[in-house]
Amino acid sequence: MNSPDPSRSSPPSPPASDGANPSSGACAVVLAAGKGTRMNSDLPKVLCPVVGRAMIHFVIDALEAAGIHRQIVVVGYEAEAVKRELATRQGSNIQFALQSEQLGTGHAVQCCGDFLADQTGPTIVVAGDSPLIQSDSLKTLLAHFNETQPALLLGTLKKDDPTGLGRIVRNERGDFIGIVEHKDATPEQLAINEVNMSTYLFRTPDLLDALAMLKNDNAQGEYYLTDCARLLRESGRPVAALPALQPCESLSINNPDELRLVDQQMRTMGYA
């Protein structure tokens, strides 16, 4: 259940893919390889239950409701357990990409390269541990993407307390010019309340080009998907950001306390 308030209007669903060529419709890459060491559980993070179900199911539900029927789930820690859980979905046609070593979000999507090689429709990248992702938000992003055709459209959120989150920086015309992490932000940038929520909608050829340009020259030695925005802009391709996400989508799950908070929020919203 992803639209608990039926009175809300929602954008029309995007066109379905050609049945003979599912790669012509939108595709989703779902990041689900992490262990979630702070969850105090042996389960892969995405299998930790919220409202009585493994949290990743709510992400897949939202994608399906938004008309995104091709899904590639990136698995790593306890990969077979994640596959078994998702095999319980009726009519499931999920593909799985293995990230055997966790080297960052960009690396996770690089592991999907073979699956994306024939993808002619757009590709959205979402986190598998975001059970409050809303299908209406995904529809809004897809509609805007189809109208404007950028290389990358970031789904962002305006948050009253953006502490710790990457800020969306715009020029005087309001155009997206970059993401600055909280720790690197100037006092003026810290006042920005539009934040990056790790929801990325790419023109697939541009995604593949950006993935090929990623470098891991950082303290962690990892490949970051956020760098794709900068790389695409530097190559002269249009990158945009749309604050289409809803307040509930800002709730993250990184420890048992946050899991309980999200569970309570979802019950309040009518998920159970």
C-alpha cells in the first residue's frame, strides 16, 4: 500500500513498456546488498521487517504501482536469502545483480551493466531500505523526466531539519548546479533545505557513460553514484533536480530505533 490517502490526486501513470520489449519502459535498480551492521541483526538490512514484512517489499510495491515493472535488485550480503524472499512475490520477474564486494553505490550500479546494456527506457535507482518510498512521487518524477528529457533527474525533498544530508545547490535562475555534503557546506549552503535523497532517474545511455567515468579517489576508496551528477554536467549534459518527494520519504532506517519509528509512521499512514 503506497497511497494511504485515496483522496489525493496523483499524476497519470507513465506509458507501459512494449510487451515484446520490456527494456523500452522504465527500469529500476534497487540497492539491496548491504548488511546493515547497525541494525543488530544477522538479516540483510532489506529483510528486516517493518509492519510485518521485509522492508524491501514496500519498495517493490511502490515501483510496481508507479508502472515500473522491470526491476534489477543488487544483492550482496546473504544474497540467496534476499532472492528467496523476493521469489515469494506472485508474478515476480525480478533480475538480480551480485555485488560481491561493497565498494559504494556507484559500484553497485556498475554491477548491473550487463542488464542495462539493452535498456532503452530510463533507469531509476532507489534504495531497498526505503519502505516509505511513495508511488505518487515516482510517477511525478517519471512524468517530469518524460517532459524534459534530462540526462539525470534527481528526486529531492525539502526538509525542515536537513542536518547531515547533502544539499541541492542551484544558481540564481534556480537551475541545479551540484550537491554539497553537509560536512563540506558553507554556512550559506547549510541554510539550504532541499536535500538529496538518493533517488536518481537517468537516461540509461547517460547512466552507463557516467558509470564508466566514476573514480574512487576518495578516503573510502569507493565509487559514489552522487558523482554521476557532476560528471554528466561536466560533459555538458543536462542534470536537473525536482523536489517531488514527500516528508515521509525522508525517514531513513539505519538502526533499530529508526526501524521502530518508521514502523510507527507506516501504521499511522494506514499500511497495517
